[in-house]
Amino acid sequence: IVLGLFAFIWFFTHWVVPAMTWRGRREIVMKVRGLMQPSLWPGWLLYLPVRLGIVLLSLRHRRLTAFASANPALGRVGGFIGDAKSLLLRPFQRDSRCCPTLALSLEDPSDERVKDAAAFATCHGFPVVFKPEVAEDGAGLRFVHTQEQLERLVRGATEDFLLQKFISGSEFEVVWRRNPGKDDGGIMAIVQKRDVTVRGDGEQTLEELIWLDEVAVSRGELFIQCHARDLNRVIPAGQKVTLNLTGSYGHGARCLHRHDLVTVELDAAMTTFAKRFPGLHFARFDLRALSVEDLKAGRFMVTEVGGCCHVSSLLRDESLRFSRSYEVVRGQILACVEAGAYNLSQKVRPVPLDELMARWSQARGRHDEFAVSEEL
């Protein structure tokens, strides 16, 4: 009886009471889509079958951490998670398609870090991208527009960080693999990150536009938090507002599986870039291109590299069948684990489980979830 009473109170306060107002009904739409649409499920639930698949496939090769040996010497744990972003980009820095990056450590004196950061910004221009060395889904990322903002962030940093040149254009995600023991390589999947936008009418506030839009309402709570400072601002007629500040799903971007974008030119350019690191067997690259046509022609800039088991985020594409998404991702983790098992058979040092878990804990233990555009 007591449990039933608590269940009734919860249902009444979370569903019945909100249904009495327009905004409450839109929040109910968001909740229903979050339950019924797998692509909107929380990451721990959506990727649970993927993680179980990694463990089972690794155990089949008699080594729980076999997948982490797919990329020997790429970071401490094969680029799995928790490795410094600048460390993973370092093997590719000589390629002109690698985004200019400056890594700064807290071990260096504060004044020296400020001087180096100022020189980097002078060379590449504002805005610059400021982000932690170790973070997932864009956590802690900042867009910096002035020298004063940059100096404030550099002096106030509490962890190692890096600066990157801001690259305009559309964002894409490419999963690439090389067959074990062979000098080949190819693209397994490509995902386009699309912005979620609303357009003002001169009457509605930004908050109202978010809840009115049929796409934005699916992640309305996230966008409300990201734009808390501007919710009451009336958006002028015709003005477009981009709700996601980066191409990360964690910041609200839409993920679309675009295997149709894979061309001979793009595949060759991606393979040439990936082979800058001879020991690379499996990786996910974040790319920026001015247009789809540029990407298909093999003209892009790489902003981040993820190593073993950084599977494609096509699971977040609501247009794909659930079973089809997992089938594609299963092929990716299978390629990664097979590469790791092959390297272990070639006497590559296995990655200790305790080190793997320590890296996982470090990367996941963040509370700063949103990208921020630093303003005066």
C-alpha cells in the first residue's frame, strides 16, 4: 500500500500536474520520446549492449583487455579512454590536415602558460578552442574570443588543457580500420553532426521557441540548461539560433549515418592520414569540412582522435532501425578486438585491467557537461 501510494504521488506530480499547462505538455512530449525512441536513451543504457559485446568478444580471445591492444603505443591504453587528446593527435601533427594544437601543463609556471597561449592565439586568431586534455562528450570545452578571457581561463585552469585553432564548417565523425597484419585500411562508418536550430518570429522568447520546435523539444531540457542566460530574450523575426554549441551529441547535435558520403577520394585521404601512425588499427576521427562536397573530395581537418572501441555514434540516429544500428556497431567492435588479439599474438604488452579502469574513472568523473562561449 505504501509503495503504491508513493507510485501514485510520483505519477500525479510528474505527469498529471504538468499536463495542466502548455509547457508541461511539451515536457511530457520530451519524456515520452525519451522513453520510446532508443536514440534518446541515456548513454549508460544505450551503450550497455556494446560494452557487454566488447567484454564477451575479448573473453573469447582469453584476454579481458584484448581490445585495448588494438593500437600499440597510441596513448597509454590504446586511445581507449582517459588518454590526453594532444597525445593522441601527436603522431599526426606533421600532416597539414591535423588541426593546430597547443598542449599546456599545470607543471609549467602560470606566466609561461599565459605567454604560450597568447602566442598561439596571435598566430591562429580568435576565437580559439579551450578544452581539457582528458574529457568525454565535449565536457569543459570553451570558445574564447578575447585575450582577457584567454588569460583568465589559463590562470584559472585546474587541470592540463589544450588550445586548438577554431575550424569552421560542418562536423563529421569517421570510423576507420586496418586489417591485422596488412597494409590496407578503409572507412567503416561516417556520421554527420547537424545543428539543431530555431528561427525567431519577433514575438516568442527563446524558451518558447525551444519547446515549440518539433526537433528541439526532444532534448528541450538540455537546451534550456545550455541557454539559461538567454531564455527570456525575444528572438527577432528571421534570426536563426543554433541550440547546440558544438557538434557533440552531448551538447545536442543530431547524428546522421551518412555512408553515402564515402568516396574513393575520401577513403584514400583518410587512409593516408591514419597511416601517419603505423601501429594504428582502429580509430574514430572527428573531422571538420567546409561542405559535404569538400569532404567527399578528401578535403578536411581532423580535430580529435579516439582509439580502440571508440565506436560510431550512429546509434544516436533516430532514422535507423535499432537492430541495424547495433549490427553496424558490432562489426566495429569485432574489428577492434580482432586487431587487439592479433597484436597480443605478436607479443605486444597487454594493458593491465587496473590501469584501464583508472583511465575510465578519470575521464568519466567530470561534472562540467556543457560547451560555453566565453563572453565579456
